[in-house]
Amino acid sequence: MEHIGTFPLPPVTLVLGGARSGKSTHAERLVAGTLHGAPPSPAVYIATAEAGDVEMATRIMAHRSRRGAGWTTIEEPLKLDEALATAATYGQPILVDCLTLWLSNLMHAGADVDEATDDVFRSLDEHRGDPRSFIVFVTNELGLGLVPETPLGRSFRDAMGRMNMRFAERADRVVFMAAGLPLVMKDRPASR
């Protein structure tokens, strides 16, 4: 199935990479259909970040500015399954940015991460057949860096690795970003 005016975009794509690797920009261009020079299409952006400090608020504003008009934004730091269900009603491509902040929010709230992930997968399954909805998830690859010094840091890194593996297994396409360059690691043909 084709994304309007662009190239075939599978139902579920995972874009991962390190900090400042270009993953969000690449994902935004995928979802808006502008990766190959086409004019932007309307899309839904699910933001999991919370502006807890000035630096994060500045990052959020930069993301909003880069996206421009035509994006519907849903801010949901915890109930990603419900945000996906709401986003699916728009009948437009969906970008979730990002799973790393979502995991951090879940752990901070003391939520069951596996249960929350299962809820997201159930929501994906419910909307997977809709030819109008393509979903791109953004996440950080934390396993390539130094081993965190604290038990909490190691626990978070390990949980992120497990979550990334689960999402990569479910995704039709997995793209690893490094230095602004995409490397397609998995590409299962779209079968709607």
C-alpha cells in the first residue's frame, strides 16, 4: 500500500538510533511523505515528552516548529494505546516520538512496562488493516554506549533494549539512523 504521493510505506516502521542521529527528522519526513521531495501530507504526531524543564520545553518547541502546519498533535506521556486509538480515527499516517521517553514515563509512574507494551500491540492489531494509517515509532538505541554507572541507569538501558526488540519484532520495517543516514535493517513487504 502506498503512502499518498510517495513510496510504499509499510503499516509499522521503527526508526531507532542514538542521540542526535537524525531519527526524528527522518521519521517526520517518512510520515509526511516528504522524504523524496513530495509536498507534505497531513499526519498525526503522538508526543510522549513532558516539558519538565526549560531545555526539554525548548526541544519540544523546536520539534513543533520543524513539523509546521498540517500535523495534528496528541500529547500522551503514559497511555500510548489510547493515543494510538484516537490517532487512528484521523485516517492519516501516525508518528510516535518517542518510545524512550514513554518508557521513562512508565518507569517513573511505576507502571507495568510489559503490560503497557502489550496494550500498544493490541491497539496496533486493531488498526493494522486500515490502509490509511501508517505508524512510525521513534526510539533510542541505548545499548551502544557506555554501561551506566547506576543500577537505575542499567535497569533503564536493559528495559529499553527489551522494548526495542519487541517493537522491532512487530515492525514491518526497521531503520537504524547514524550520522543522519538511514540503514534499513528489516523490510518486510507490506501486506494489508
